[in-house]
Amino acid sequence: MPLDHQVRRLLRTLALTGPGDAARDVPQRRAAFAGLMRFADSGARVARVEDRVILGAIALRVYTPRAAEGPHLPGLLFLHGGGFVCGDLDTHDALCRALCEQCGSKVIAVDYRLAPEHPFPAAVEDALAATMWVLERPSELGLDAARIGIAGDSAGATLATVVARLVAASRPRALAVQVLLCPILDFAAATGSRREFGAGFLLDSDAMALELACYLPPGQDAADARVSPLRAADLRAMPPALIHTAECDPLRDEGRAYADRLRLAGVEVRHTCHSGMIHMFYALGGFVPYARVALGQVGAQVKAAFA
């Protein structure tokens, strides 16, 4: 399929107004990322939003849907994208509100530590600690313990898969579903989609290399399964997966490969590749109308997984 015409307009706009090489500086990269996320569709309304801090340091933002029924709701832990360097609770607020309403679930967004100030494995440690805290206290958040899943986008989806595997090792079936939006699954990959879409399609290869250099300490192997979850030796205990990739995303092929590996391991998988879309399109609904359609599909799938 050709590139969606609204996406093409967005890419032209970013090419004319983007920060260029100046974004190699981490503070400027973060500012540029926050600016990009202003293209999110902010129309979703939720019943309630609560900020809280757990374990003395990890901030959570809990979203409750308007259509809440009963005292205990399904819930999705959400880990934001941004290459482990950018992003926070505010950059992904609109996306979390949309997921909350579309999925009919509480969304618990986690503000994990970022590199380079806090390199690997800090983000993994925070994401795992927050997930275990929620799993151990479902009633405190008004959650149904049998209907808790984990979700993430881009680098946040990397963390979601890593955490899902670590949780499964000690608490099998504690997580009901993993929801992955344009996940980064193999930092050591050399796929066809990385070659074809590695420049000019929002997520550039050079930018990914810079972020990875910030994230990994010297000597850390990018093929470590806690960094590149596609490299994990055993995926049999993983929860059912809902994987959404984009046709014109350098990460497309590793998302498909992960879906294939999960199926071979006997894990239930639903994989959707969105034609004509680029990386992170789902979060840019203010400029890309199809994002709302895609999030509606995600919501329907999550509701079915929790049914």
C-alpha cells in the first residue's frame, strides 16, 4: 500500500520544521519528542485521573474509564515509548486517555527512569517493580486480579515484553494479555524493514543508534533478552499477545517475527499490520485520523481478551 496521504503530509511538515541534527543533544531530543506528541488526539474523555507515587520513587497515573461497571475493573499497565531517553506521563497522557476509553479498562501509566541519567537496567527494574506492586494490590486500585494486562508502545513495548517474561517466570498467568504497539524487539536486528524505512519515515536508524548508545552501558550486549526480547530462548509461558505494527515502520519485521515465535511457542497471538502507516502513528491522531480507527481496533481486541 502507498504511504497514507495524511502521514505523507505529516512527514513533510516535520521535515520542514523538525529539529534536525540539533536533536542529538538529549534535552533537545526530549523537547522535540514532547512537541511531536502534541499531535496526539486529545479528544478522549475519562471519568477520573489520579497521580500517585509508589515504592517511594515511581510515579503512576491511573485512568478510569467513563463506562466503568462494578467495583473491580480490568486494567492495563502502560509503559510509554521514547527510545528509553524521552517521554513521560505527560507526553503520553492523550494516548492513555484514548486507550482507557477504547479498552473500557483502567490504565496505569508508569513513569520509569530514563537514560542516559539512568541506563539499563533501570527502566526494566522500575517497570517490573511497578508491575509486581500492582499485581500484589489489585483491590487498592479497583482492579479485577484476573484481568490485568501489560501494554506499551515502541520502547515501552520492549519493556512490556521483558516484564511479561520476567513475571511469567515467578507468577504464571498473572498477566492476562500483552498489548504491543510498534514494538522494538531486537536491537541487534538487520531486517528488510529496517533497511527500507530506516530514514525519512519518522523513526530513523541514526536516532535509534543514538538512543541505544544512551541506554546501554559500555560492554552491555544488545542481544541480551532483557534488551532485545525477540532473542529470549523460551517464550512458552508468555501471556496472549495483541501486536500492532505499521507497514512503513523500520520495526515492522521484528514485530512480525515476534508474533511468529509466540505462535510456535503455543501462545495465542493476534497480529495486525496497519497499511500505509509509520512508526507511532497511533499516537498522532491529531494529524492522522486513522489513528482513532486503529485504537478502536486495539480497544475491541483488549475487551475480547478480558471478556
